[in-house]
Amino acid sequence: MYENLTFLANETMTQELNRSLLNQHKEKHFTAGEIVRDIIIGVSDGLTVPFALAAGLSGANASSSIILTAGIAEVAAGAISMGLGGYLAAKSEADHYMRELKREQEEIVAVPDTEAAEVAEILAEYGVQPHEYTPVVNALRKNPQAWLDFMMKFELGLEKPDPKRALQSALTIAIAYIVGGIVPLLPYMFISTAGRAVLASVVVTLIALLIFGYAKGHFTGNKPIRSALQTAFIGAIASAAAFGMAKVVQG
């Protein structure tokens, strides 16, 4: 009896100590990875595709009004297409998660010993010894929901998706694409001569690509300056290719 009380007291003290340590040390992790990824996808394509289109039409000696009209049409179509793609991708991810969740639920009921063996195997891969992971396996078997969550995360590597993720992804990518697409078209709104407008578009868009590339590198953990130069280089290559091809076709 005395040993049991001592064990409970020690366990309580350990839990209180752990809570105290966690309260003292608050880790700050970047948790908006999916949103940033969607913004990067939208802005990157938004800056590059309309930029290349405008450069190509300028190479074909189209007027600023025609380039602007075509550019706006492309931005609208691109935003819808990219947003729909983001929605379908997130929806497919959620559907895949639910299928795997249902399968794991059925396996826990139908073949619990096999699933328990899989838990033991997973823990063993982390260097946990049999005498150490056996209590963990037994504890999970008594808690089906925790067992299911463990299998989804550690066996399949799947995180439960946000039910609002699909719509959020679609809107984020579409809006980001529009914001990025407007940048290379701005000079054509104010400069009637296409030759002058395309030069202004090149300058404005390259500056935007440098800023965007720097921010992308910062948020993704890459070297910001290198990311800025790479992003601007890709945009410059795309626009130069479109401009050159238009000149070759026209000539």
C-alpha cells in the first residue's frame, strides 16, 4: 500500500514538473506552411505567366490595349484554373485521409494483434526496447482512438486535414495569382506605346520577382538572396523566350 502511494506521488510530481517545464519553454514554430505554399504557387505563376504573355504579345507588335485585354483575360482564367487545382488537390488529400482512416479502423477491430505488432515495430525503429514499448502497446490497445491516431501519424505519416482546407487553398491561390498577375500588366494601363510599356513591365516585374523570391526564401528557410536571384532569373527567361518566339513567328 505504501509503495503504491509513493509511486502515485512520484508520478504526480513528475507530471507537475513536466507541465512547469513546458510552461517555461514555449517553442515558436512556423505553422502557416500550407498557406505560404499556396501563396508561393499563386504569386509565382501570377508574376511569370502574364509577364511572359505580355512580353510575347509585345514582340508581336500588339498594342497596349490588346495586351492589357489579353493579360486581364489570362489572369482571370489563370486564377480560376489555379484555384480549382488547389481545391481539387486539397479535396483529394482529405478523401485519401478518410479512406485510410476507415481502413485502419477496420483493421484495429478485425486484426488487433497484427496492428499491435505494427505499433511495436514502429517503436522498435526508434530504438525502443521490447520491455519499454510493451506497456505502450498495451496502453494504446485500451484506447482505440489514441491507437488509431498513432497508426495514422506514425505508420502512414498522415495528418488530419483541416475540413476548410480545400476552399481556403482555392481562394488563397486564386487571390495570390491575381495579385501577382496585375504587376506585369500595370505599365500597359498607363503607357499607350507597347514598346515603352514592355520595358517598364520588365523593370517592375523583375523588381517584384526579386522581392517575392527574397520573401519566399525567408519563409521557406532557404537563402533569401539566392532565392530572389533564382526567381527573377526564371521570370526573365520565360519572358525572353516568349518575346523571342513571337519575333520569330512574326518574322
